Amino acid sequence: MAQEIDKRKLNRLLDLNKKIVAQDDFSKRIKLISDSIKEILKVDRCTIFIHDKASKSLWSVYIDGVSYIEVPDDKGIASEVYKTKKTVVINDVQKNAKFNSSVDMGSGYTTRSILAVPIIGYGGKVLGVMQLVNKIDGSDGFNEEDEKILGYVIGHVSAYLEVMDQEK
């Protein structure tokens, strides 16, 4: 049977929805979403990548802990999620051949686990990827409930990125 979302987490998501609607600045909305999802799911970092056709790369429109990340759109977990349009959960990245360790090497950070979800806009166009890194709640890693909660939030991110994409 599918796992239900914890009522406390659900209430925090509903509260987040109210805060998102009240915020009219794109950057502040994205930061609010990221900070809230990190708190609700007890993760260390959150990155929101968007795709740049010209450079054939994914770059961070929002990230905490590092100033900027750009990765080729054919290398790494975020790129796999972007291309396949499928959520990826990896609870031990060192055992995954697609893990791109160059970002960790450059920053000194150690990635242990990843939950990455495609950000899909209108008409099924993939706009980017939202990636959560390292559970900090003492659990064994990401689970089905985490995926459901991130799936709820990703709809908001998609709407904001869609508007940003149309304004280019």
C-alpha cells in the first residue's frame, strides 16, 4: 500500500502554499520553496537547475552552499533526470556510475544521497530539475513520502520557471 504523507508535513506544505501565493518576487519564491522543502524533508541542500540549449548544459537558477553550478546536459544525475523525465532516487551515490563527482571535488562537499525530479512545464516540456541532496534526519535515505512531497512542490516551481522561460 502506498505510504501516506505525514499530517504534520502536509500541514507545512499547505502553509508553504499560502506563503508562495503571497510572495510576488520570483527569486524570493524559489528561495522560499527551497528553504521550506529542505526543512520539511530534512535535507542538507537543494538545487534547481534549468536547461540552456545554447550551451547544452544545466545551470543552477537556485542553489545553496555553492555560488553556481553548470553541468553538461549529458553527464550526471540531473542530466539523466532531464533527459528521461523520470525521478531518480539514489541513496548511495558512490555506487552509481552516473554520479558526477566533479562538483563535489570542486567544492569540497560530500554528496551521499540524491532525490532528483524533473520540472515539467506545459505541454510536457522539461524545464529543468530540482535536486535534493543528503538526508540529515538520520534515516537511510530518501523514500516514497519524500518523492510525493517533492512532487507536490514541483508544480509550483514549474509554473514559475514556465513564466521565466516565456519572458526570455
